[in-house]
Amino acid sequence: MLYVIKAGGNVLDDPQQLEGFLEAFTALPGAKILVHGGGKIASEIGLQMQITPQYVNGRRITDAATLQLVTMVYGGLINKNLVARLQQLGCNALGLTGADGAVMKANKRPVREVDYGYAGDISADGVDGAKLQQLLDAGFVPVLAPLSYDPANGSLLNTNADTIAQEAAKALAKLMPVQLIYCFEKNGVLSDVADDHSVIPLINAANEALLKADGTLQGGMIPKIDNARAAINAGVQKVIIGHAGQLDALVAGKSGTQII
Amino acid sequence: MLYVIKAGGNVLDDPQQLEGFLEAFTALPGAKILVHGGGKIASEIGLQMQITPQYVNGRRITDAATLQLVTMVYGGLINKNLVARLQQLGCNALGLTGADGAVMKANKRPVREVDYGYAGDISADGVDGAKLQQLLDAGFVPVLAPLSYDPANGSLLNTNADTIAQEAAKALAKLMPVQLIYCFEKNGVLSDVADDHSVIPLINAANEALLKADGTLQGGMIPKIDNARAAINAGVQKVIIGHAGQLDALVAGKSGTQII
């Protein structure tokens, strides 16, 4: 089993939680890939460099200065510090952006109503699963930054970490059994957003339709569930959504929401 | 033959020269490793972030802010942009710091007269030649940033790119035939520093002693030659020093200084 595990920005922002997460990640036996998000540090360093976040219609834009910033912070600072700490814990981590080995190719998002700038949408067959498998077979643990590779321009693009994780899991599911795990600050998909204990333990095709119809699943959770369903339809065995502090329980099916 | 090729900061600072160098590097057949230095961009971004270079007795100090800066700029911005451009040229580049795969372990330089801060001296047997060989065998072209891995602290250290190149070449010379090539802005080791055409084409053990004795080799060139000699004594076949714009001629022995 290959575990593709995504850790969101809020996991990175809390040193104590991050430490526990990295220890649990290291302890997880077998093949695994870590995908990390951004975190507050990118905004902080952006402020120091006087890079002001750009928005159009409420959507964040990756202008040239922001691409330079995230290349430094995601590809350098966050990725390399995670790799160094994982190595010290005994995990043979190897940091990658989509450009390294051209493992994750993307197209610059076409300009329609909004010009998102240097934002990358992963190309069809953009993930080089064979190269990731080579690294896994050689005993490396890939640590993927949320940066994709633009072969048309020989440059990098900013890509959401959830998408990187999903696309990596889908491509590798063609080569081996894969589970995709999203770690964040909640205990799972909640039936009542105000109640952290209202975790829906299992979502399958049958109850998913009901949960959508009766309004239990709503708002930002709908696209997450739809992405999970797309991953499963592409061959991923299971998608798990849960708390970063519960990684071993998530893998064991004792915590979080299991989507099958 | 494995070529370990170091490109200095001045190569990176000149877009046109860099482009020609990367094309020649891509065209070079066989196994190869690129080691890159820093370049002016680190200082420029340091200025933007109001990180003032620290010196003690004229020696640059890597304080905590500078380590963060070089991790971002060397490990992120420079390394990933080189990798992306090499990929576009058809070279299967994979960017690494010393922490990735723990390929380059170092000790924080001990404090004696000067506290150099987060500067790393490569440990005895600090280079994991077997892991680099795994990557080479899998068809990757490692691109090494001048950052080493401190296993005692699970963190990164700042290490001179010349040293990274030399240590990688020495370790890999135990596993395969290796040539080490230093590319910079001069045509080679000059007998007259004021005359760019006064390249000494060959330095061997016999004429090296004479060139030192008669003062032809002096100043900053002496440690470079001594380091080259140390690499050769450790099994590196040949060290070549020459102009970044002449990579193919350097490899062919038609340009630069060959040290044997």
C-alpha cells in the first residue's frame, strides 16, 4: 500500500502539532509520499519583501513576485526544513517540486474571466508516476511542494497542495494500491460544522447522495468530497479526511472520515 | 565517466551565459551532476528582507536569518529554476540539498576564533555516494544546491559550492571514474592574472611544485589547486578549471587548465 498524505498549512504553522505529525508519518510503515501546503510563513516573508497579496473577485492571484516568493518558501524553506527534520527522525525524505524529474507537469491556467497569473492546472497525464515509483523503489520518501512544472516555459507554477496530492494519488493508483489521506485541523467531515465530534465516519456512493440531498454536506466540503470521489473513480482505494494529530488512527480507520 | 560540474555565482548572474552553459551541460553525454553557487540574487533578496550580511574579521557569517535566506534562495529559487530550465532543455534534472536523501552530511563549524554560525563542514564519509549513484542509475541528473545537512540538529547548513562539488566528486570516485570541472568567469588558471590568455593548460605534480616555487601560482589560486590535488589524491581522475562558456571544450581538453 502507498499512502499519499497531505498536510495543510495549519499543520505546518503549529510546531508542536507538526512534530507529532512528522513522527507519526515516519513511523508509518511502507511506501509513502508527503504533500505539504504553504502556511503562514509565506505571507510573513511576503510582507517582509513587501509583496502584497493580489486578489481579483476574491480569488488569490499568483503574480510574478508571488511566484518567486512561493518558489523560495514552498520549494526551499518549508520543503527543505521538513526533509531535514524527517531525515533526522529516520525517514529517507527527498524533497521535490513538480519540476524535479518533471514529475508534475501543468499548464498555466488560461485567462477567462480572471487571469490567475502563474497558477498551474495539472495536465492530463501530467504526473510521471513511473518516476515517482523509481524513487519509491529506491527507498526514498518523496516530499512534494505545491509547485508544478510548466514545460512550455521551463518554469514553475503555483498549484494547490490538495490538487498535487490528488493527482499524485490518481497517477500512482495505476501502478500500485493507493490510499489518499488529507490531514487538517478538523476531526473529519462533520455533519454539524459547529460540533467537532459530529464526524461522519464513512461516506460511500449511497449515503453521499443522501448527505448532499438533505444538506448535511454543504459549502466548501462539497468540492472536497467531489475531488475524493474523482480520485476513487480513478482507482484510489480510499480517501481519508481527518485530524493531523491522529495520523495512525486515520490509517487504521479508527478516526476521521473514510470515503470509499 | 561521471562529470561533476560546478557553476559559480557569476555564471548564474548572467542570463545569456547561463543559457549557453545549461545547453552545453544538457548536451554533455553520460552521467553528470551540476553543483551551483549562490549569485547576486541572494544578496538582493536579503536586502529586500532587510537581512544585513554579517562579517567577523572579514569573514561572512551565516546567522539564523541568513540561513533562512539561503535555504529559500539556494534551495528554492535558484535550484528549482535551474531544474525547470534543464528539464525544458531535455535534461532529467532533480534538485537536491544535502538534506534530500541525506546525501551530504555536515557538522556545524566549531567555534574557535570566529563563530561562523550555520556554516557546515562536510563530515568524514558525509557524502552518501551510494544514494547519488541510485539517482544517477535511475537516469536523474542531480542538481546540488550549496546547502548541507546537519544530522545532529535535523537542519540545514550553509556550505561553499566548491566544497560540495569536491566532496561529491571524491565520494563518487570510489564508485565510478569521475572528472571534476570548475566553471567560472576566467579561461583557466592564469600564469599572469592580468592576461586572460595566459592559461596554464596542464598542471601535474611535477610542474605544480615549480609553479608554486617561482610564484606563478599565488593568492586565491593556491587553495583551489590544493583542493584539486586533494580530489585527485582521493581518486578523482582529473580536475578541470575553465570558462563557463567553454564547457564542451573543457571536457574535450581543448580549453582551461587540466590538473592531473
